[in-house]
Amino acid sequence: MNKRQFLKTSGVLVSGSILSRFAHAESPSAPAQKPRTNWAGNLTYHTSNLFEPTTVAELQQVIKDNPSIRPLGTRHSFNALADSTHAQVSLSHFKDITIDEKTRTVSVDAGVRYGDLAPVIDARGFAVHNLASLPHISVPGAIATATHGSGLHNKNLSSSVAAIEFVDANGDLQKLSRADGEKFNGAVVNLGLLGVMTKITLDLEPSFQVAQTVYTDIPFAELEHHFDDIFGAGYSVSIFTDWQHSRGTELWLKRLVKADHPLDTPEMFYNARLANRNLHPIPALDPVNCTPQMNLPGPWYERLPHFRMNFTPSSGEELQTEYFVPRADAYKAIRAVETLRDKITPHLLTTELRVIAADNLWLSMAHQQDSLAIHFTWKREWPEVQKILPLIEAQLAPFNPRPHWAKLSTLKPDHFHQAYPRLNDFKSLVQQYDPKGKFRNDLITTELYS
């Protein structure tokens, strides 16, 4: 079975506490003939109005003309974050990439995906510090929702943002950078609530090589006393599990390759065994679309994602949930979730465990907190998953979990204020750029403004 088949499971929708179905349009003026869905297929958008401007001036007019509108990226949100009952706007035509070698930054238009960006900057000898597991996501969508990769010392993708440009609710073009201090920290992870981002400037670093090694069957018991050693053994590390047999089914170790430091690859790594063939995160599936393994060195952008950049899934028919907990509580949190294994496993494709370093971005899931991210990729069996999520959230409650903004949860609105201590400050910042709530929708109103 290939990646497309892996992504094709079945189900229906919800988002946070909002149950609904949603519907579509493909051009700035005319409704489309078929419903427009998110890439997972678990949600159909309410609106039949989709605007696709080609210039900033056109975007400004679209925003002025519409009393309510939401930005739409590459449609990778599993909840209703990008939904609107009135109109959506896509900047898929905004494709410019401009490298400034003197400042070691790159300015990226809002329609650029990480898979588009990576080979361009690598050809000039540069890299970004990390990538998500799928490279098909848009840069602004990833930034706005604090999307992340993995690494004991790696912050999420938003941490590399040096400046942003966006059109606010009045149709005015705004620019913010690190020189704006705390205001900038509040504006980067913005959920599309300050306005529609048109351009993002990212920090660059020298290009680097990575080799990917996979081990199988790492006992959870090894994490109790060696958690940081295990997750710090590579530039990026992931443990996949089905929650059975008290172990991770696979450990993906992505390590920097340096000419003067040959990689030591023992047969056993914390009682996990070296894989003798390429593997998929779900062991039974064909790894043909996964990035190269077997310790084979390659460019950063061909190893840090789990799946190849030149393979774009036509759909991702699955459900996803993710919770961040303090890294200091990681082992306890894993064991707490494990008690639900027999309820979780029948409806699960895989769980991925990753660590992310703390940052100062107000709405980041890792805001001032080194974190463990517990990510569930579910079969599209929403009625069953909807019953399991409150059980998982109850087990994680002692650790004050922070849910990923673009994924499914059943946490109540008051939890978001408890989990994100700068949320009220963020709402005050939003008031400056969108005083009438033009960029809100039902989900945002429920979770942030209830």
C-alpha cells in the first residue's frame, strides 16, 4: 500500500467543539460546481465564495469589499480554522521567493509551500532550520498555526520568522519585524486573525546534510531515565507507536552528516534494533514514498520530512489530533495515554512522539515551554474518535495540554485561556488590526472569545 492508500481511510468531521458540514467555489466571482473540502476530506467549507487575487492591490480590495473573510492556504487544517460562512481568500498566485545573502534571509510570498522553497534556497547554499513531516504545506499556513518539526534544540517553524507583511481588516498593508519586540512575538502565530499574510521573511542558515536511520521496538521504559539522551541523539527524532506492548514501533533518527565525524550506527540503540530495510511510519505499509533511510546522506530537505517532496498526496483522508505537554512531564504523559491503549489502537493509524524547544511566540504550543508533542493520526472514524478524545484529554489534564490550533480536539473554550497565558494579550493585539472581527469564524469565536 502506498502513501495515498495510507491517507485514504474513512469518516466525517468536527472541529474542536463545533460540529458541522461545510461547501465551495474555485474562482473570485463564480461558484464552483462541486464542493470544496480540506485536503483530508473530513470537512466541506460552508462558503461558495473563494477569491484568488493576483496582486496585493486586488487583495486589499477583496478585503475591503467583504464584511467577513478567512484566509485559505493549502487546506491542511483538520478543523474549521480556515472555514467561513461568507468568503475565503487564497493567495496561491503569490509565488515570489527573494534571497538576501547579506542578511541571510529569504522573503517568501504567501502562495509558496515549503516543498517549493527548499530546493531554491538549497541551490544557493542555504537552508531553513527545520521542516514538518509533510513538505506540501504553505509557509504562511504553517507559520500562522505554529507547525513544527522535531528536535531537542529545534524550535517550531514560526521561530525562524524575521518579518511579516499582511493586509488588515481596513485593507491596509502592515509590516512587523523583530524590531517591534513583544508585539511581533504576538503577531507571528496569528491564526489568520490579524489579516491576510502576503509575505514572510525567514532566517536562513548554511545548507547541511542529514542521514536517516530507523530503529524498531524501543521500550517505553527506556524513556524514563534516558528521554533527553534518546531525543537528543539526532538533529530530529521521532518515535512512532501503536500504544501496544509498551514500546515505540519505530524510532526515526535524523542526524547531521559531517565529513570529519563519521556516524556511529550500532545494531542496538537503547534496546531498539537497527532496521535492515526502509520502513513506513505504519510498519505494514510500503515505504516507497518515504524519504530515504538506511543511513544514506542527503540534503536537509530530502531527509527532515518523513515523506518525499515530489510526492503530493491528492487527499489525506484521515483525522489528526495533537497535544503539547511540558517536556519535563513527557514520560508521565506517555504512560498516562498508554492506559487507554485498547480504546485508541483500533481507530489509530499511528501516533508520533516528538520534542520541540521553547519559544516566545504568544500562541505557540511551545510558548516558554520545552515540549513533547503527542500526535495522533486517526482513521476517519469520527464518531469513535470523538468519544476517545475526551478520555485522552482527561489523562493529559494534569499536564495542561496545549492543542495544535489546526487539529481536532474536544477541549472546552476555558481551557484555551488556561493553556495559553498570553491569549488575552493576543486578543488585544487583534483588536488593533481587526476591531470588528472581520477575520473571525464560528470556531475562533467559540474557542477564543467565549
